[in-house]
Amino acid sequence: MSAKKVLVLCTGNSARSQMAEALVNARYGGQWQAVSAGTEPAGYVHPYALRALQELGIEHQGRSKSAEEFRGQPFDLVLTVCDDATQNCPFWPGQGRQAHLSLSDPAQAAGTEEEILGVFRAVRDRLIDELPDLLSNEQHGAEQQATMPQGLWVTPRH
């Protein structure tokens, strides 16, 4: 049986979705293959996201990607990881069960180096706590897959 595919979406694809991609691939690589993307990619992976992952022994080699790269590709799970209280979360109209995890953007953190890294650690740790249930629900077919016409595309929700 091949690995299931998960797409992790956010706006900038520099921190939250990158950490989620790396954690899924490092911890669930036999069962899941993760990619991440953003609707407005920042063009880089945030160095504090990489540091937070390195603390766990994960050397992430990701790059900031546009959701456009994955147009038309099927996914078993599409996970948005933006903070819906303060941002427009991307909407994925393609194939795949959709789930949302509201995470504040650590790239917006201010303070000392240690305070900023603490914000990234908190997001990383929340992902570690939440990902097993999100992936397990998909493994057991808790929700059906949604298929939308290919003419629709990722747009911010208003």
C-alpha cells in the first residue's frame, strides 16, 4: 500500500505549513507523504522554523511553494494551518478531506531571540500534539473525500 498524501496549506508557506510538512514526513513517512504550499508564498523557509525542527533532530530541506504547483493533484487530506481569527485561510477546491488547525503565525512574533524561538516551539509542539489525530481520522476514513470542479482554485475566504 502506498503512502497517503497530505497537502498542508497556509498563506506564506514559511513557518507553520513547513513545520507540519517536516513533522509528517519525519514521523509518519511510511504511511504519509506531506507537501506544503501557500497562496502567497514568502519565498523562503523561516530560519526559526528550521531551528525548532532541528531541536527534534529534523533537518528540513523544504522550500516555500505556491499552491499553484499542486493544481489538479489528488490528496487524501488537505490541512489548513492558518489563524482564521486574524487571516484569510486558503480554500482548496480539489480532491481530499479537508481539515483546519488554527495556529497563530509565528513569523509575526516579536521580542528577543529566545522569545521568538519560544513562539515557534509552541506552534511546533501544537502540531506534534494535533497531527496524530488528524492523520488517524483520515487513516480510518472518518470523513469522505470531497471533489470539486477543477475550474475552481485556491482563494482566500472572506
